[in-house]
Amino acid sequence: MKYRKFGNLGWNVSEIGFGAWAIGGSWGEQGDPDSMAALHRAIDSGVNFIDTAEGYGDGHSEQLIGKLLKARSEEIFVATKTPPMSGPWPPSPYCRWEDRYSEQHLRDNVEQRLRQLNVESIDLLQLHTWTRAWNSDPRPLEILQKMKQEGKIRAVGLSTPEHDQNSAIDLMRMGILDSLQVIYNVFEQEPAAELLPVAEEHGVGIIVRVAFDEGVLTGKYAADHQFPEGDFRNSYFEGDRLARSVQRVERIKSSLGENARSMPETALGFSLAHPAVSTVIAGTRNAEQAAANAAVSDLPPLDDATLKTLHPHNWRRAFWYGGK
């Protein structure tokens, strides 16, 4: 496992992290024994960064991670997320931050996160979504910075809203973010234009999520694949979205040729290739996936020729959820 600098915090984090959404639920049937085995195998493989959230099983993912922390002696960095109070997701331009991320809500939620993880201080607390409407008065992030000074949390982060990731660029320039969690993969390459260079310039740690585009970039799905009932991918790939995605993955395979790395290795390698990236949190459900994801760190970086081949597969879907 290779390790990278995490912004200006002085942390050395594994370049492959553990994405802990699936072990909390919403990805089909998931047993706790498999989840704990996945967590332990990841740590055994050199992973020292885990990302979770309140919304991952209503805290169940956090509880499992708390058990892991008590059982292991290694230094493990855990990032979790606080959601806004009830309202549209992502927040509407007309939402007031006071109604979504009030100071009382943030303080109460951080205390809940501490209890679920069974820790005295949270390594990284991230707001789970945002709107650029609050950039002129980013009070929720300032409140978290105050809580950082109080010792409740060690670092302050933000998970970008899916369709307006660039809304966080000004926040990085303000110096109120220690880290930023972004979508950056073979299909979603827009962060390379400005967001990632700004993060590098200002010493903001970058956590890449959705490196596999919810699994399709692993190349394991057929166009007619059926997800289990209750699996969020039924809505993510609603209608003909899965078929269109699979078709594009086939184009990627064809352009890379027969001697290319596997699609999971290629997908993770692409997200790791940008120097601003600190860690890629690969979604993991079992020990086999944990070992396979971690092993990508031991491979040489993707060469320039492969990266140039992948660049034209940038897919500007924008609001693809609402149409073609």
C-alpha cells in the first residue's frame, strides 16, 4: 500500500480507502459478518482511511466501524458526514443555511456521530451536501471550524453536490476546508479542469468517491442486470441509464485493447492518477473486494498513453437523471 499526504493536516493516508456505504445498507442484502471481515481485511491490506456517514444505514455503518476501532491498534482515520435537516437534496438555491445546518443541529449531530463511532473526537467531519447559495455566508463550515478548535473534530470537510461540484472551489480559496470529497472517475472528469488544481494549490485533501460510478465501471454489469429490491442503484440506473452506461464501458474496453488492466484496476488507477488526490474510497462489501481494491495500490501508476486513451471517455451527463 502506498500512502499520500492529506492536504495540510500532516496525515499520511492510504491511497486506497474504504467506502463504507454498502456495509450500512441500501446496496442489497448485507450481513454484519461480511462487513466486519471486509473492514479487517482492508486494514490488514494497509488501508488506514475509512469514509462513512449518518445516512449509511442510519448510523449502522458507523457502529461497525466503531467496533473495528476497538479491535485494532493501528492508526485509522475515519471520516463521517452530517446531513442537513429535512428539505430538498441537494439543497435548493432558496434554502437558508439556518434551516438546514443550524448550529444546534450541527452540534447535536456531531455528538450523535461521536456516540455511534464510540470515539472522543472525530477525525474528519464533512457536511454531506451543499449549495453555492451559501458561499457568500458559509456559516455552517465556520461553526465546524469552531468545533475543531474545541476538540470535537480534528478536520472539516465537505462532500460536493453531485451536479455542482465546482461550487466548492471558492470555499477552498477561503481557507475554511481541510478536505473535499468529490466525484472523479473516467466518466466524470470535470474536476481536473479547475477543482483539483485549486485543491492542490491550497493544500486541501481530496477524497475521491464513486470511482466505479456505482459499480458500472468495474465492467461486471450487463445491460439487463437486475438489482435487488431496495438497492439504490435501481433509481441511479433507472430507465435506460444502465444500458447506456454499459455500452460506454464496452467502448472503454475496446479503446484500451486486450492487454489492458482489468476495468476495476483501470477505474481506480484513473482516479489515483491526479496528483491532487489523497485517497480513493472504493466501495467495499466483503473481504475479497477489500483485498482486490487495496492491491491496486501495489500496481504501477497508469501510463500517460493509457490516461490519454481514457480522456475522450469523459461523459458530460449533467442532469442525466432527468432525461437522455
